Amino acid sequence: MAKVAFLGLGVMGFPMAGHLVAKGGHEVTVYNRSGAKAKAWAEKFGGRTAATPKAAAEGQDFVMACVGNDDDLRSVTLGNDGAFAGMKSGAIFVDHTTASAEVARQLDAEATKRGFHFIDAPVSGGQAGAENGVLTVMCGGKEADYKRAEPIIAAYARMCKLLGPAGAGQLTKMVNQICIAGLVEGLSEGIHFAKKSGLDVAAVIDTISKGAAQSWQMENRYKAMDEGKFDFGFAVEWMRKDLSICLAEARRNGASLPVTALVDNFYSEVEKMGGKRWDTSSLLARLER
């Protein structure tokens, strides 16, 4: 059993922190900007709450975070009330936020200066993966720190891997989102084409999903897409945030991402249709306007 703090109780963080108690058996203290959400979590899982990130981090062996973006991450880590001000020497901060590689490197340097450790560890698997404790976790940091943190992360992970130094986890998450963007657009166009051709979409997918076209998106999203239902997962506005990180990094490292840029533009059209909170498979709705 370890002493763990968890910062951020959104659709991902709430169940992730819960698994630390229910599956990991850890002693968990939580912080959330909304105190009501923290109180609800404590009532459900029996952990403790803290009024500030600093208070949550004090005396903990591990501090996990899962917040919205770079700015949110800085707000819960830095400053007088930030978690970094409360962390003890030798503790490990594990960041599950999908953020930039740049902020991961900055926070790693700050943690080192203060005498504790940092791992960037963005996740994939969505809300369902968090609730079922089967997330994929992509980590960047030092190997010794990773080996200490991995058994804690295992409470909500099906796959967890160290990909390189600080920032490597975030870069790997970018690869993940780049691949998903193209897959969802391809699936949307395929379903749209099948409908226009008068084909039975279910029969088509049942056939081609047994071959080279198979993907997680196809297996898990085609039925809802065919029915025009787009409330089953990762929201368009969140995907656009992630793709903006990918495109910004590509401008820095010289990578060419023409399809990613195009799909991001398509998602901007979906937002204009009122689909900011629709799930990412709503690219099909854009084709069927």
C-alpha cells in the first residue's frame, strides 16, 4: 500500500482515483477544483479530500494528476498552493494529462530541482477504459522512477510502457491521436460511401472487419455511427485540443501531418454544426449534412 494523491476528478480522473482504492488498496487523498466532486468521490470510495493541490501532495509517496491542458497542469503544480510546493523529497509526480511535451520537460526539470521525480503518462482508452481500469498508459521519464510508479498505475492500466525520457509519453500520445484522426475519417467516409451505394452497412462491416480494414474504431463505433448517435466517448472539443498539440509539435520537429491538419479542419466544421461535445465519430455527420 502506498500513500497517493490524485488531482483532477473529471470523467477520467474520478474512476482512476477510485481504482487506486478499490483495486490497488492504496491510501488516497483527492483534490478537485469543484469541492463537491471531491466530496462525492470520498463518499463513494472512502478516501480523503484536500482543499489545495499542495495539501493533497503533502506527505504522499505518489501524486497523480489528470487535468485539462498545459495551463491547468501548471495551475495544480506550480505556485504557493501547487502540488510541487507540498511534495516530499524522493516522491514521484505522475501526470496523466494529455499535454505538450514541452510542459512535461519543464515540470521534470522543476521536479528535479526540488528533489523529487516526474513522469509524463498520458492515457488512451477513454471514459470506458478509465471506468473499467483498462487504460493504455504511455510514459516518459527515468527508468528507476517508472519501475516504482508502474505498480501504482497498474490499478487502472491494461498496458503501461516507458517510451523514453521526459516528454516521450506525450509524444507517443500525439502519435496515438494522429493515427485515430485518420482512422475515424476513413471509417466515416466508408460508411457514408456504403450508404450512398445502397449497401447494408452492418453486413459490409461484418465482412470487412475480418480483414485488413479492421480497427478498434470500426468494432466499437460503427453501429452508433450508422444510427447517427454521437454521444459515446471522447468529445470533439477534446480531440481538437489534442490535435492542436500534435500540429504545434510538428511545426517544431518538422514532421508533415497533412491528413491530421485536414481532419482537424473537418472537426472545426463539426463544432460549427453544434457538435463540440459530440464524440469523435461525428465526422460522419459532417458528410451527411
